[in-house]
Amino acid sequence: MKKVLLLMTVFATVGLVSCGGDEEKEETKKMSVCDCMEVSEKMMKEAGDVDDDKLKEKYKEEIEECEKMFEDASPEEQKKMMEKAKDC
């Protein structure tokens, strides 16, 4: 459960940093931060019913994509994203 709460903190941080969506999406699936927040909400709802490892495995791709998006953002981009996050 602690791991899930840690993941939720990461998603919440990402949610405060970005809302995405304005940028043109690549041909491959690319999640916005609003998408990440939706995944985070789903994970929180399922946290009590599912084992932490199973939950992380179920949302593995989404978690990795959200973490990468956050890590790749420059401080300037993060500031702009924080403004967009208000609309998520």
C-alpha cells in the first residue's frame, strides 16, 4: 500500500506540473498529464482491492510514460504546465 501511495504522490506531482493536450500528439500513443491523473484516480480506487504489485503491473505502461513525461520537462516547461494543470 505504501508503494501505491508513493505512486499517487508522483502522479499528483505530475498533475501539478502539467495538463498537456495543447501540444500536437505523436502518432504513437502519448498521454497528457490529465490522462496520468485519470490513471492515478483509477489506481487509488483499486488500491484497497488489488495487491500493489498487480496494480503496478496493470498500469505499468501508463506509469512509465507519465514518469518519462515529467522527467523530460525543463523547469520552464514545468512552470507552463502548472498553469495548464488548473484546467485538468
